[in-house]
Amino acid sequence: MAVLHQASYQALKEVVAEKIASTLLSMRKGKLHITAGGGGTYGKIVD
């Protein structure tokens, strides 16, 4: 959970691609729109 909520951008970039690090930060700031999953399906990121 620390990766999703606390790890810095620099720390994330050391272990994942820059696009993934940017996406995680967008999620933290509430700028990423996600449709909910359910009934055996995963949610999806909406552009």
C-alpha cells in the first residue's frame, strides 16, 4: 500500500516505467478517472 499512497515520484521511477509513476501520482491527486469493476471484472482507466 505504501507504493500506492506514499512512495515519492523518484522512488517509483526507480522500479517502474515513468508513465506508470505519472499515472500513480495522477491517481493520488484525484485526476485519474476510473470506471468501477464488479461481477468478476476489473475496473478500467478512462481517458
